[in-house]
Amino acid sequence: MDTTLAVLAGLTPSVGVGLLFWFAMRKILRADRHEREALERMDREAMAAAAENTGNSASH
């Protein structure tokens, strides 16, 4: 029983650090994905606005 508790006590910090690393990487990757989606959406809107402005100036 003492050996089991000693092993668990030895593994707990490693497991804790591993979980913290996993959560941090998960958060970073999700933030990157959302940023890329936002940038793509902004680019599409800018291209649509540019195309609309080009179309309006050609008709005048």
C-alpha cells in the first residue's frame, strides 16, 4: 500500500504538468483556428467591397 501511494505521489506532478500543457496547447490551437477564420472572413468582405466599389466606379 505504501508503495502504491509513493508511486501515485511521484506521478501526480507529471500528470498535472501534462494536463496543463495539453490544455494550453488546446487553447492556443483553437485561438489560432478562430483567428484564421476571422482573417479569412475579413478578406472575403474586403474583396467583396472592393469588387462592389470597382463595379460602381465603372458605371459612372
